[in-house]
Amino acid sequence: MAKKYDLLYKLLLIGDSGVGKTCLIIRFAEDNFNSTYISTIGIDFKVKTIEVEGKKIKLQVWDTAGQERFKTITTAYYRGAMGIVLVYDITDEKSFENIQNWMKSITENASSGVSRMLLGNKCDIEAKRKVSRETGEKLAKDHGIRFFETSAKSSINVDESFLALALDILQKSSKKQGPTGREVKITSNTEKKASKCVIL
Ligand SMILES: Nc1nc2c(ncn2[C@@H]2O[C@H](COP(=O)(O)OP(=O)(O)OP(=O)(O)O)[C@@H](O)[C@H]2O)c(=O)[nH]1
């Protein structure tokens, strides 16, 4: 049987418990949202195929438990990931401060060339915001990585962010094979511009 995709990328979501990792994955893979909080036990994954630059890419998105007691299990999955998504909750300052620790955990456990991205989730609850967009942007800039504010609940920037990360990985691997001379910019919902990526 013919393969239904050209590439398989493994992505991993990390961040404090309750920031919305599971909800982001469910929004991306199933376009659904449930406000009942069921904390992830250990690790789980969902798949979704997208098309980027004419290539069908199967994304295997791994969801980790944010609770400290699962750390030994979850860090074992860092090594196989090609992209790691660091998530904090814009209404929870502690979850933002902890991003530094999650970054450290990536350095200690992931492959050196892994693509990273920072997401400030729950941007639909503006009234309870504790972390400004600028603060999030600055941290991402300091680490040289992409940044989006997202809402799994209101479906803001969820597809855009996953597509951007897939594109980063694709461009990184094609650079290894030689320069393509092409630059593609992913734009967020708020910028209201089309990107060159398609959700299948
Ligand atoms: N308002 C709002 N609530 C959200 C959003 N994303 C997640 N939530 C809520 O936040 C709670 C935690 O979401 P989860 O996705 O389970 O969080 P998690 O990061 O996977 O948590 P662990 O599995 O414990 O690591 C749930 O009650 C969700 O409904 C969002 O974008 N906006």
C-alpha cells in the first residue's frame, strides 16, 4: 500500500500542569475543546497530516504530563522529538517563570538540533492576564525561537503555530541537504495573512 505521507515528524509538548497542552493537541488534531480538566498521566499522542511546501507531513504530537512526578517518564521522550513546544498559561505567572526550567530540561534531555517554539496559551482570558505579550515575545527572542499567543478554547493561532514549527523543521533539514534559497513566513491569525501551509 502506498505511503500516505512524505515525512514523519515527532513533536512534543511540555510545560506546567494545567497550561493547556492536551487541549492544544485536541484542538489541532480534532478541532475540539472540552473544559473538563483531566490531568495527563504519563504520555499520550495524536496524529495529524498537514501539507507544507508541497510535502505531506504526518505530525505525531506527543502530549506529556506536566506534573513533576511524571518527569522521569516524560523526559525519556525528549530524545526522539524533532520539535518541542514549550507552553505556559498567560494567566499564570509561575507557569511562565518555569519555562526557564523546561528549557533547561530540553538542553539536558533532547537532541541538540531540536526545533523549539514558545506558546502563551489561554489568550482568550484577557481579563485574567498576568504575563504580557511583550514579556513572552522577549523570552522567545532571547532564545531565538518562534512565539505565538494561542487559545485552544477559541482556536486562536493553534494551526498556525504547529504549521510554523513543522516548517522550521522542514527548512532545517533541507538546509542540511543544501540551501533552497527560499524563505517562508508564517503569519498569525491577528496578522490575517495567508501562509503556504495546508491542514489536510
Ligand atoms: N480559557 C481557556 N481554558 C483552557 C485553554 N486551554 C486549556 N484550558 C483549560 O485548562 C485546563 C487544563 O487543560 P489541559 O489541556 O488538560 O492542561 P495540560 O497542560 O495538558 O495539563 P497536564 O496534563 O496536567 O499537564 C482545562 O480545564 C482546560 O479546559 C484555553 O485556551 N483557554
